[in-house]
Amino acid sequence: MNLAGSIHKGIISIKPGGVHNTHILKRRRNTIFFEDLISEYYKICEQHGHGEQLYSTAQEWMAKVGITLSPPEVLKNPGINIINNIQNPMWSNLGLINKIHAEQDKDRVSVTVESPCCTRIIGKNAFMSGVFTGAMNYAFLRQVELLSEKTTKERSIFEYKILSTKFVNNAIDRQKYIKMNEIPDTKSTSMKHALNAKTIQLHENNRLYLRNHPLWYVENTIFHMLGHRGLMLAELEDLSKNFFKSLIDKDTSLENKLRLLKTIIQTLGWGIVTILIDGNQIIIKIDFIPHGLQTTPDNYSLLTSVWTGYLKAINENSELQNSTVTSNTHYLKYSIH
């Protein structure tokens, strides 16, 4: 079943502030982000020597998500079956890849991925290499060694050796994760509204777009883990500013520009948004923010850089005065001169 069919049948539940996959795990919450923006962020991080940090973070994240959130009966399958019969249909139906296929000969596994997300925009990159290594940890529940990689924008071919050492997963309990990420029904804007209004479009190969920018269906823990890394956040703010300038109608009112930000945050699953204009201050309140699987505290600094970039796209003189996170709410306070 493709993404459109999943939405229609309620397997992908899309209500204000959250996106849930009800097929993989009961009301498992996911988020959506701009694939081209995050890809350019990975690219600039790697250009500044942070490739190994991206690789290890992505590997840990993908293994953590796969092992923690997969039903126990799934993990009992042979690793090769998990890749070909579970990862392949699930990821291709979500538009993350066109296809993934693995072949195994004893402890050697060859994995071919057609049109992997992010790679199809920037080419070979450490982040997606780490993602597929983490997928191997999840599938085989073993440490693996990446022996070789051949990557173009169209295709990645990985050669792995499966090691005898068990992979140790470190994550919070999945029931706690589900509980923390619950979100109530409201009458605010949801992705279904955005699809109906054609603010978001579903294109070929199950890929979602917002105003011609491809979207990435993604579990949110990676944003907390990258937030803890704190890599190139000032540069991400600048990337975001330039990115959002292409989305914002410069001739519309401040209220309409902020309404688009609210639509973006809510529609893509990052929480339920209230925005207040008070003189030369803008206060953004995001309730029911997504929480990660990592055992360290949640970290919203990467997302703060992105939303700050949006405010700077509205007004170059926007300045973040305060960012505060409570148990389930993120407050952002800006001044605009």
C-alpha cells in the first residue's frame, strides 16, 4: 500500500500537530521535515569535518528506532528477511527510497538502495551511510563492519560483514515513548487539511512536497541527537533563512507569514502552535512537542535554529531572546526591530 492509501485507510493518521503510523506500532508518532534543507545541512557539516559524527549519530538513531519500535515478533525474523520483506515495502511506501534489496553469503551482506532520501539530493554523504549501517544493526541485532560503499545520487551499494558481537540497544521504554508522544484531537490545521488544500502535494514514488520542496517522513529522535551534537547551528540558521525565503510571499502581511509558520510546524507533526504578536515581540508556543527515544534529555536546539531562520526570513533583524522547554511545551520569544 502506498502513502496515499495509508492516509486514506487511516494507517497514517494525520491530525493537528502530529503524524502517527498506526500500522507499525499503536499510534507511533512520526514527524516530517524538509528533505532538501536537512540534506544541505548534512552537506555543510561534512564539508567542515563532521562526517564521522554524522555517521555515528545516524547509525545509533536508526538502530535505536528499529529495535525499540519494531514489534518483538519482527525482530525474530532473519536479518535478510527484515531488510527485503519489512524495510523495503515500508520505506518505499513512505517515499524514503524506491527500493532496498540485500543478498547474504555467510557473514557477508550486499545491500543495494535505489534513490535513498537525502542522497538523491546531495549525493554520497556520511549521514545516510550511517542510517543504512544502523539498519543492518537493527536487522541482524549484531555489530557490523562497513567494508565498502559505492554511491551516486541514484543508487547506493554497501558491502557489510556481520560480526559476532551482539548490538546493544540503548533507548527508553517504547511504552513510555508512546505515552510521551500522545497528542489530543483539535480543530487546528492538520496534514489532511493541507493535502486537501494542496498546500502539501503527493507526487510520484509516494513523495510529499510543500510548495515544490520535498518532505522527509522521519522519526523525531534524530533531531534531539543532532541537537546534542550542536553541529553548525549558526550555519543551519542561515540555511533555513534562505530556504524559507523561497516559501514566504514577501508581499503578504506579517500575520499571514506567521500563519504559514504555524501551518508548517503543525502540519509536519512538530506540535500544536499558538503565535502572539506583542508590539515588537513575537512569542511562539508549541504544545505537545515530540519526544525522542534517546536516554539523554530532549534537545530542541536544532529545531530552534530552523524556526529562528524562518523569523529571519521574515525580518533580517529578528533576534531570539529566549527559548524555554517545559515537559511538553516549547516557548520561543523573538524581538523584531
